[in-house]
Amino acid sequence: MQRYPTLMLAALLLVSALLASCGSRAATVTPPISARFAVDPTYPPFESVDFNTKETLGFDVDLIRAIGRKAGVDVELYTVSLPQVLTGMAQCEYDGAISAITISDELKAQMNFSKPYFTFGQVVAVKGGNTAVTGRDRLAGRTVGVQRNSTSEREARKIAGAQVRLYQNFDLAFQDLRSGMIDAVVADKVTALGYAGERAGNLKIVGGEWAPEDLGIAVCKNNPELLKRLDAGLAAVKADGTLDKLKKQWLDNPQLD
């Protein structure tokens, strides 16, 4: 006759244990966080502003949003110039930045970086009819346009005899190249292909690729939790194929390795 109370007590204890277990698991769920990301929208196809909608879009934009969804990070984008991106990150005015930023020892002293998400090198772009410049070894005495404070500026300054002209962004540099104001532009391969493909035959890439660099997501040094989440989110978008899909959407080009 005592079996039923005993069974009822056991059932109650089991339910209580299950509820406690569920409560424990719920307590361990990591809540989402918001993060301010700086981006320079003058670097297609990585980031640019749609002429009609004024929306910031590009490979980096889609990537950071995809990573945020995986990592529980609510991404807020702020569009500023590249110098402001780097200065802001060094002073932690932003939580993070994604703007085709090269991972370098100099920048690592001022900010943290995620694992690399893309690798490419520098190339030389000239007008389609230019037969005199066949690569970086033919730039002595030539006027070469680069974006200020970029890896391209650093690499162009290493070219003996090149007359380096600085621009606020690559768009202005390529405009002057098309109009004949300068002889060449040194830029990363993806950017150069983007501009060369806008008007078939107007611009071309000459010579080989050099100075390979890794791109990473910059993170304020005071925010290790955000860095941890971004690395986890990046690993997730690599694993599920999202990163490859975004590369195909934004960066796919038969000339791009």
C-alpha cells in the first residue's frame, strides 16, 4: 500500500531535478551583445555605398553580419574614412572594424585581430593601351597612384624611382588613371580587378602579384569577449560554407586565384 506515495515522491523528485537541470542550462546560454563596427565604404567590392539606396554593402559587410548572427553579436555599422577607422580602433572609439584591414605588427600593437579571413597580394594597373609598363619593375620615373595609409602605399614606396601620388581613396586614383593624369595604380588584386572589370579594355593588370597579406577583423584591445565571439563566428561561417558563398558572390573572377 505504500508503493504509490513512494512512486509519487520519486516522480516529484525527478521533475524537480529536470526543472533544475533546465534552469541550469538556460543560465549558461550566452546572451547576445551589441558592437559598433567602423567601415570605410570606398573600397569595392569589399565595401561601398549603393548610389541609389545609400546602403553600405559589400563582401566585408555581408561577412561581418553573417559572423554576428553565428556569434550572437548585434552589428552596428559606422561609415568613416580609413584613417578614422584606424585611429578610432586604436583609441577604442569603436568595438571593431572590418574594412579590408591588413594584419600587421604595427597595427597589432594598437588593436587585436581575428583570425585571417582572406589573403591576397598587390598588383599594378595601367590603361588598356599602355605597353611601356609591364610590371612593378617598369615603374621608375612613372607617377603611381595609391590610397593613403594603405599597404599599397607602403609597397609602392619600395619601388625604386616610382613617383608616388597619394589619394584619399582608390576611386580617385583610378579616375586619374583613366583620364591619363597618372601612369599606374598599385592596389590589391581584388580591388584592381574590380576597377579593371568596370570598362572592358579601359584598364588592365600587368606583371605578377606580390606582397601577400592577410585581412582580419580589428577589435578593441579592451574587448576580449568580442574577439572570442568573432573568431568562433568566423570558424562557423567557414565550416558551413557561408564564407565561400560570399567570396563567390562578391569576389568571384576568373583572373582571381
